[in-house]
Amino acid sequence: MNPQKIVIAMPTEDEFMPSISRWGHEYVWTHKEVYFIHVARKDIYVHEMGVDEIPGKVEQENIKKQLLDFIKNKAGEMMPLQAFNKAHFEVIFAQSPADRLAEYAREINAGMVVVATRNKKGFSGIFLSSFADRLLKLSPCDILVLRPN
């Protein structure tokens, strides 16, 4: 693994942004190759008439453009311009976002993935596997899990 390559799993939900932003403001960005990635869920349905993807291809392109703008805006707020200009930004659609993010980290030989969590507790935390939990099980590299404030 390459500790110089960091994948940041960019959330789009407001509840996650403070953790990512706080970490971003405190992080030393020099000499790192940073990948801001958002993996959006898509569903695939097989029926007698064929296969449908939701969202469809055209919708995916529209969503991708909007999400890239959002991610770049948030990244620009948390890192110096010099690091921002070298960063990579990508939106990917997959049936299992955590599985695809782990695969992406493997593909680029990442050294660390940064992910925010809701920090579920109690009954829901026991039976529902969160994105961060799934990523911890599948990731080929270190995972930094950021808790909410």
C-alpha cells in the first residue's frame, strides 16, 4: 500500500460534513495524492423485458455532474489551493458503495481511506451494518473512521 495515496469517501449528507471538514482543516496535505470519491448507490432490476438500472444512464450523468460540483466545493473549503489543484475527484455508481470503494482503494494502491460515520448505537448498531463497518471488513488498507462531533 502507498501511504502517500489517500482516498476520502466524500459524504453528501450534512450530518457527515462537519467531521470530514474538521479533519480536512487539521490535516497536513503536503506530499499526498488525494482522491475525493463519492460512490452513489444504483439498483439493478432484472425482469422479463430486460434489465433496468435506477438511476438510468442519463440520470447518472446529471447526478454525477452535480455531485462532482458539490465535492469540489467542499474539498476547496478544507484544503489549500495547491493541494486542491492536484487532487482527484470522482463519482462512481455501484450496487454496493462500500464494496466498490474498497475495490477502488485496491485499484489505486491507496494507503488510507477516510470515512465519516453516524456512530450508530443500541439496537440499530447491532443489526445494521453501516458503510464504515462494511468498508473496515473489505478495505485493503488502513481506514480512518471519523465520528460525529
